[in-house]
Amino acid sequence: MLWAARAVLFAVIPVEMLLVVLLVSGVPLPGPVIVAAELVVASALVLEAVTAYRLFGAERRGGAGRRAALVATYRLLMPVQVRRLVGFEMKGLASVALWVARRRDGVPPGAVAAPYAREQASILLVFLFVMVVETVGIELLLRALGVPYGVRVAVLVADVYGILYVVMLGAASVTRPHVVTPGELRVRSGVYFDLRVPRELISSVRLSRNYDESGMITVAGSRLSVVVSSQTNVVVELTEPVTVVRPLGGRAEATTIRFFTDTPDVVLTAMRSSTRHSAS
């Protein structure tokens, strides 16, 4: 029943959105089609409600409190990939607020922040400019063609979200840098990746520039690469593997970490200072 509830949820949401867009756009739909669609949506909502109620009841009978049961029900009903994607969106919006307030996330007093936003700032600005121009141009074109208002609104919302998404990417890069403290090295990639490495597991840190990395967050064998603009420039070797949680929840083990920062020398200096601090 849980599998069926998940499948129905993902199938019904796009159908309902399409139906709303068509109705707002003034597209005439036969009455039976509308009734049938709403019956399908209502049935899906009933299935979701019954499944959630049963899951909640099972958690309560197992001794969980009300809040814990609600959280557990949500986690069971929604796949981990969906939960993480929703979390990325929320953290992205929070990053915009932090950026406006000129604050950073997860940089305690005395820690050394290692930014990585500068290298990708230019490409993000280009994307942002192109998307703004495209949004204005598409809206003018749709008006000239006499496209219904509802369709124009749907396209405009999608375009504006695209612009906001680029802003969130930039803000997250600025407000969530890598962090070095006496106790750990924290390697991040915006809101999508966050790895805490205890300082006692680090055997060596060195500069090593690589300009042909692929992807953004990859694990090949026991090597993790956290890439910016196809580059990494710091290599960290570990005495034992750490668990890497990928953006959509997949897990892997890594004993070598490669990442990029705008200030690699600062990272090396901070890591050496941490070593002296630990030794003392």
C-alpha cells in the first residue's frame, strides 16, 4: 500500500497541475473529463490520507510521540530523494536570506572559511543575464501571439523560478564555504553536499591542481571529488574511510578527498595550524 501511495502521488500531481493550467487558460474541457479528473484526484488524496493514518498509528503504537510519529510518517511516505530535493529548495531560499544579511552558515568563531564561489561567479552571472532576457522576450512573444493568459502565467512562473534557482546557487556558494576548525574539515558544495571529516583522520593535505574533473560530486573507487568549474586544487588523504552521502542520498566510502577552493594556500596554512594545535 505504501508503494501504491507513492506512485499515485507522483502520477496525480502533474495531472492536476495540467488541468489547472488548461482551465485558467480558458481551454474548453468537456464536463465529464473534469469530473473524472477530479474523482481521480480525490481518490488519490483519500489513498494518501488512509496510508498516512495507518503509518502514523503504527508509529504511535510503537511508542513514538506525536511529533516523532508525524516525522516518521512523512519519511516513510515520501522517498528520500524527494525529501532531499525539498530540503535543497528550503536551504537555497535560506541561503538567499543569509546572503542578503551578509552572513554565512556553519562558520563558527575562530574557524577558517575557504570560499569557492569566485571561480563560478562569472558563469552564473552569464546564466542569470541570459535567463532574465529570455523571460522578458518569451513574455513579449507570447503576448504578440495572443497566447491565453493562463499559459503565459505558467511559463512566466517557470522562468522566474529558473532565475531564482540561479540566484540560490550563487547565494549558497557564497554563504556555505568549506570550513577548517581544530576539530574537523568541512567540505561543502552549496546546499547539495556537506561532509565533515574529523581532524584525527587526516594524514596529509597537499596542493594538486586538476583542470579536467567531471561532474560536481563524484566518487571513483575510494576517491571523492568535489568540483567547481571542472577543477580541484586540494587533496586530503585519510587514515581510514569516511562515509560520503551523495546529493540524492546514495552512500559511498572515501579515503581520498579532492576539492576546489579559491584560497588553497589558506586551507593548507589552517590545516597545519590545526595540526600544531592538536599536537600541543
